[in-house]
Amino acid sequence: MAKAAPDVVPATEFKAHCLALIDRVAEGKGAIVISKRGRPVARLVPIGETSRASRKPLIGCVTIADGDDDLFSTGAVWKSQTPRRK
């Protein structure tokens, strides 16, 4: 049996009724998606329920830079990095 789509609640309504909405989710009555200007921005779910993306293994998803220069570099040469003429 498929889960029902979560209810969408505007942020202003969530702000006004957040404790009641938290209780509703905690009682197992489904997740709530919070929207701002009609766009989903957050999801309120019971503890223990995770999204499919958070269960995805992260092995191979992280690259470690060789040094600080690589970590903070955009590849562009700035004026401050070029030697000054005397």
C-alpha cells in the first residue's frame, strides 16, 4: 500500500499552528511539507523516518583536496597574486 502524499502547509500557517502540527506528525498522521510562496522548503517528519536520499551510502561521494590552495582556489589569478613591478 502506497503512502499518501504529505500535506502542504504554508509557512505562515505552520508558524501559527506549529505545536499542533508537530503533535499531529508525532501521532503518526503523516508528514507535512512546509512551503513559502507556494514552493516546498522543508518537511516535518516523525523521528526515525528518513528520506531515501539520506539512506544512500556516501562512499565515493567525497573528494579530499591535496592542500589548502586547491580547497579555496577558484582557478582565477587575482591582481594581488601577481608580482608588482618596481
